[in-house]
Amino acid sequence: MEQRAEMLNREMTRLWQEVEEMSQEQRSPEQTNQRQSGFAWASLLLSALQHWQCWAIAGVLVLLFGLCWWLRKWSCEAETQEESSDRDVEEEEDEEGNDDANDPGRYLEDAIQRRVQNWDRPCEAVNSLVEKFIILFNNDFFNTSFPVLEKAIEVGSVFEGWSPHEEDIPYCLLVPLKPPRGHIFHLEPCSMWPGRNFRVRVELVCTCGMVQPTRETRCFLHDPEEEQRRNEGPSILQDLCTGSYLDVQKTAEWFQKMVRRFWKDLPESAAYRLMPLPSERSCKFRVLRGWEKMFLIELIFGVQEGDSDIFLSSQYIEAAYTSRTLWPETYAVAEMKFFRLIASQAQPDSFHLRCLQLCTRSLMGREFSAYTLKTVVMHLLTTMPLSHWHRRHFLQRLEDIMGYLQSCLKKRCLNHFFIGNDNVPDVIILPLELRMTEPFNIFQHLAQNPNAHENAQLEFEEMQHRLHGLLLHGR
């Protein structure tokens, strides 16, 4: 602009020179008028030149305004592209739905996540409480003829992460029993009852010259003082057995009694209240804060089969009556280990537990049990890639679960997951007999009873209807 101003100054100088030359010549009036017009034009041009700074500022303002307008337009376009990209990502992650409240996957994921968050601290509190009980038991009955209690093992749907219960969730733990010093457990199969069931025979063994962990060398069989102390004091054979077989109900009653006895010695007793609950084959109690329900805890007892993950438990069997000395085989520890293995291998957003929870919530509780659906899901988890359990495959996996169950119902055959199944992961330790035996049919009763099979088919249809209701309405 400064160069332009200099050029205009030179032009004006030239024009003034021409004006001076014309004023010296005598010309016609017409020429005089033209000269006056040129003089006026030159005056206006000179005035504009004198205010060039104002025009420069105006030009800068116009330039800034245009730049701001362009930046605003660019920002709006970028936000639009970003929103479009986010929508594309959401559609890619969820091919079968959207992110609104009606999406069944989103609904179940949020609901389960809330419950899982509420379980974390109660699980720790329950474990800590049971651990303190076990320490007190072992200290009080140290070096006696009573069983030794080992660390409790978390089992059941709560600790596996798929419990269908909305409230009053039962926390179940298995307490392994070890024979006391100078005793041994013999596991005797019992074929009188359906399934794999055993009796636990308790025997005295000679410990003469054998150094025990407690550094005791006296023998219950051959030392008169030890024999007298065993007969006078608490004894597993006298107090917890019927004949020479470990009695489930006597064991549960003894444990329940000890829970009430040791509760006052725990620091939790200052803020909480213990309410024992009736149970013939387990120790069940509720922990209250005032009148508010806190924890419902059930302790079942188990005898380990060798070094495997299979135990004999104090639970009931599916029969009208369960003998006091009958210990059915339980796979709860192996199941817990299986689901932990799947969790370590699957993607963080795997939906297999959500599928299992939703299906069990649709059960009627007659012909099918939660264990039936759990078995179906375990079979599918070992026969299809874990990547196929992503949230976007949620509805398809639900169809697979129901389709597998319908196929088994049609064939009247659903094989047990741990008995004679080659797909059981190697990290789960099973007795050789379970790996080598023929598969066990959980639906054997349907094959033997046509009426039960017909009822199961009707219940399956009702279960499908309830499942659709949960997907559509969340209830």
C-alpha cells in the first residue's frame, strides 16, 4: 500500500504540472471547464490518498472477518464428520441393535454390571468372615480327633458372576474336610442312588514311629493314654459318624453349633448380628445389620477325591430322600475353575455370562434346572471360538443356547460336561475314572419317562416365551 501511495503521489505531481501549463495558455471557455473538472477529480484523489491508513485498517478488519467465518465453517464440518464416525463405530460394534434403552444387550450389560459392582466388596467380606471361623475351629480342635478344616473354596453362580437372583444372593463356599491325625478316609461308591455317590468310611491307622506334622508320635491304636484321651474327648468316630461312616447331618449340626459359639469372639459381632438358618446338610446363616439383611451364607462340606478338582459334598441329590451318610459327587470347584479359565482367555467384553444369566432367569424350575443350562453353555464355550461371544453376537448366542437345548431335548440326551468329555481343559484335574468312563446322560430320566419328556417340551416352549419377554421388556 505504501508503494501504491508513492505511485499516486508521482501521478498527482504530473497532473499539477499539466494544470500549471494549461493555466498559462489562453484557451476557450470549453477548455477551461474541462480543466476545472480535472482539477476536482485530482482533489478527490488526493483526499483519498491522505486517508490511506483508514482504508488499510478497514481492509484488515474485512480479512479477519472472512478468516473467522472460514474457521467456524471448518469446525462445524469437523464435528459433523466426528459424529458420523462415532455412529459408524457404534454400528460396527452392534450390528443387531442400537445404543438406546431398548437394546437387550445394553440393558442386560448395565444391569449385570451394577450387580457385579455390588458383589465385589461383599464377596471379600464373606471370605474374610468364613476364614476367621475356620481359623478359630482349627485352633480350638488342634491335635484332636476332629476333622481339620481347609481354606474355603468359592463356588456357585455368585462367585462365577452370573447369578440370576436380583436380591438376597446366597454366597456359597465349600469347606474341604481332612481326616484328623491317626485317621483316614475311604471313599466307597454307592450304586443305590442315581448319579455318582459315595460313602466316606473313617478308619483308625497305626502311627507308631510315624512323625506327624504336629510332632506327635503317639498312636491312637496302640498307646493307652492316646486311646483313653480319644475315647473321653471329642472324636470324629463318636460325634460325627453313624457306624464308621461320616454323617452329613451330624457334621452340619456340629459346624452350625460352632458358628454360634465363635461368633462372639469375632470383631464383626460388635456391628452385625448372626441369625442361623435351618439346614440339614449344610451350615446356613444370615448376617444382619440391625434388621437389614446383609449376607446369606451357605457352607457346604466336601471330601476331595485324591488331588483332583472333584469333591464329595454334603449337598442333596435329586431324590426324594438322601441318606445321612451319602456324599454325592460335586463338580462345583471344577466349574469355578473352568469359568475362571474362560474369563482369562476371553475378550473383556465377552457376553457368555450374560447369556447364561438371562437364560436361567427364564427357567420355570420344574423339568429344567440352572445346572442344565450351565452344562449347555459350558459345552458351547468349548466347541466355538471365544471371539464369537462378543456383545454384537449376543442374540445369535442366545439362539444357539436354546437350539442346543432343543436338540438335546429331541434326542433325550444331554451329556454331563465333566464325565467322559474329551473337551474338558487339561488344567482342570479330573480323576482318571471320569476321563475314561462313558458320557453320562443328564436327560436319562426323560428317555425313561414319556410323561416327563412331554412336560419338558411344554416347559421349553414356555421358557422361550419368557426369554422373549425378557429381551423385549426386561422382565
